[in-house]
Amino acid sequence: MRKPSHIISTGALVLTITLAGCASSSTPTTTVKKPVPPVQDLQVNGHAATIELNSPGLLTGDTIHVGKTCKATSLAPTFTWGELPLGTAELALFVLFVPKGNGILLKWAAAGISPTVREVGADELPVGAILGRQSGGHRPFSACPRPGTTATYLFLLYALPTKHAVHPGFEEAKLFTPIYSSSAPFGAFVVNYARS
């Protein structure tokens, strides 16, 4: 199957994502399906991901089936990563909703993560991490698609060379836009959420 290339943009933000075919299931379950990972090439601002971002038990592009209520399974994956670029001062994690049409929605963000941290758990953040305004002070984030649909979320972990002065409830877009423009090293991971 030909891989469609999607240009997803909002304001100054442009993401180029090449997707392959993705398996699906009509049977509602709470288990993780493992289709062929759909992301074959992902670039942000013309740069490829250089940080290896992983999630135990998941491959990038996997689909989590959340049943009817979205409460039958953990919606926030645990993420791990290895070595970071020298000079990394802090980490920032962003979650973006990628609709089928144009545009993206920045849904969740956490900044101020220490570069000594190598894991972000599904139920809690590392000490010192600061959540943005749309996060509502909650971890995990909310990912519950409309009944009978599948929603795609892009997780981006940035290694930042300087610390950003943010406070709880910061505006995610104001932090994300300059980080995106700076071409800071990042890792990327895609998760699909299917609701019956």
C-alpha cells in the first residue's frame, strides 16, 4: 500500500509524517494490538528524531483499545529513553493530537524534567516536573476518542540545552513554539487509541 505523506500544520508548526497501513480490530478489547508500526519517517522542522523513545510493551504506532468507557486500561504509556545529548539542561514532554485532517492540537505538556531522569511513568511524574495549563494538573493525560473512532497521539520528548522558567499551569503553546523552532534534539512515539 502506498504510504500517504501528511503535512500537519498550525501557525509556525509543521510536522511531516509518513504513514503505512495500520491493522484494526472490530472487537472491543483492552489489550494492545501490534500492527506494523505506521510511522516510517517522522520529521519535525526538517529534523529527524535522534533520541530513542520507548514504551515497555508497545511499539510506536501500536493501537490501544479502550473499550466503551476509556477506563479499562491505562491511557498514558510509560516512556523510557537512553543517553541524552551532552549539555542537556532539562527535558520537556509534549502530547499532540493528530486528527485526520489538517492541523494539530497540543493536548498536554510537562517541563522541568531533570536530564538525569530516564523514565516517565504512566501514573506519576518525576519530582520537579511542571505541568501545563491544559494538563489541568493531572497525570495521566486524557485520551478518549469518540465512540467508534480511533485517535492518533504523537508524544515528543525534547532535550533542551537551557532551562525554561515555567510555572504550574504554563501555556503549552508558548513553550512549544520556541522549542520547535530551535531544532532541539527530540524523541518521538505514536500511539493510537481505539474506542468501541
